[in-house]
Amino acid sequence: MAHQGQLVQEVAAGGLAAPPSRYVLREKDRPTGGGSAAAELLDFPTVDVQRLAEPGDVEEVAKLQAALESWGLFAVTGHGIPEALLDDIREATREFFHLPSEEKLKYANQTDGGEFQNEGYGIDRVDSDEQILDWCDRFYLQVQPEEMRQLRLWPSRPPSLGKLLHEYTLRSELVARQVLRAMARALGFEEEFFAGRRVGEQVASYARFTDYPPCPRPETDNSVITTLLLDPDVGGLQVLRGGRWVGVPVLGRGELLLVVGDEMEIMSNAAFRALTHRVVASGRERMSLVLFYQPEPHRDLEPAAELVDAARPARYRRLGVKDFGDGFWDAFALGEPTIDFLDARVGKEAAAVSGA
């Protein structure tokens, strides 16, 4: 495995007329589809988390379920995170990415011996000379449990970033757990069906800050996986619906975006589906903050027994949470969903994906 390559910010600063070929998807790999998505965007779902917290608000839970079934992601309002905090962490993120490279590389995702490590600042892992690279630089940190934080990788500049990330992490986990409780209620189960019984109290959560520099050719494709605090000024996130890419609208400054992940697809036995999504580069710089939430690492990942019966057999095999998390990095380098890379589907589900 070779981890090498120039930081994308440095490539973008070179005054190129077009990005190098390694950042451009091959034509055969570009999903296609026609038609305008304007009408779909008018129906882009928004869910009020404050209303979800009310056990008797069946209307908002129904909105959540419809959003999950039709889109697999939705805008979040009523989450209780102050808009000032969201603005501050966006600004601190921007300050970090605009630091000189030598300052940011103090937290590099390479060891002194040049080996790639998951946490830290830099580009993603590069496994081969043929690998298509994302037009972005990333800074990846484990944020929960607190005792697992590698504080040597937490930047001292800007000085506010660490404190802001800590506060945002705690508040965001409350939002994620409230949504998990509502997802359980949508399926007719008690609130802790997912949040407590299958995810656990000591969640493993990770933050990924991403900087997409201005791209000299905006149609260049990039992929991104998970829940986002989006840039409030620059769009670019797209989801694959009905065989074509549909742009996610630029959200309000106080809104979050929540995306269903592969692990929920497995636990819910495909009652909730993870949606394929990507980021299309722009002529303007774009930044985002991602928070991943994973079940406790000692747990198994498998369809909940209550969602398996003769009419709906298990669609995924059992996997260890840690094994699934480790497989993510290999799958990401290959540009494949982790579920497919680990061959997690079984029976009719596997046949449907393979086209059989």
C-alpha cells in the first residue's frame, strides 16, 4: 500500500486549466440520468427534532418515516444547537484549512515512517496508481468516547477549534439519539430499540472536516459518506435517486443534514436504506463537517430479530462492528459501499444487487 500524493489545496493553487486526470472519474464510472430535479427539490424533506421528542407527535414521526423511505436523508431543524455555535465551528474549520501547509502537517495522517493512519490531516489513503482521487483535503478525528481521543492530533490553531468540536460533538450526539428513538417508534418499537439496545451508550463517533478547493472544471466528481454540517453558501452534495443524481439544496445556516448509513440499513433489515451520495466540485471553495456514529465496537452488526420473519428473511449476514469499521477504509479506497465490499448481503438481496 502506497500513501502518496500532493495536498489538493496545493494542486488547486497551481493555476491549472483543468484538474489532473487522477481527480476525474472515468466516463464508464459516471452515473447517468436525465431530466430536471427541480420538482423533487421542492419536496426535499425537513424534520423538526424538537417535535420528534414529543411522544404523541405521530405526524412528525410520519414525516420522518416518509423522508427515510423516499430520500434516505433529511434536513434537521429544532435540534437545539445554537446557530452561533454552528457558525463558529464553520469559521474555525475555515481558519484551520487556510493555515500554511507546514502548520497543518503537524497533524498529518502519515506516521514519521510514511505509513497511512486513519486519523489526522491530509488526503485519503492511496492504494494504487490507478485510484481516482477525491478533489478535497480532510482532517479526521475520533471524538467519542473521550478517552479514545488522540489529543496530539487535535490542532492548537485556531485555539477555539478543539473546544468548539467538543461542544458540537456532545450536542450532535443528543440529536442523533433523538432521531434513532424516533426511527424506532416509526417501526412500532420502543424508543431504545436502536439507540440503547443495538448502538449502546459508549458510541464510537468520528469527525471529518473536509475542504473542497475551487475546482478549475466544476463537473469533476467527488464522493462523501455520512451526516453533514453543510457549507451554508456553497452547494454540491448530490444523491442518487431513480438512477439519476439529484442535488441537495443549500440549507439554512441553522440546519443540519442527517443521512442513513450502511449500519442502520443492516440493523433495520433494509427497512431504512442507505442512499448513495457524492459531492460535485465547484468553482468556489466548500467546507463541511461530518460526524459518524458507530455502535459500540464489541457489538455485532446484524438485522434485528424483530424485523426478520418468513416473509422478510434476513438480508444481511452478521458482522462485527469493528470488522465493519475496518472494512470501511478498504471500501472507501476502492470507491465501493462497505456493505458490498464485505459481501454482507445474502439471499434475494445479494441477487438483486448483482443483477441476477
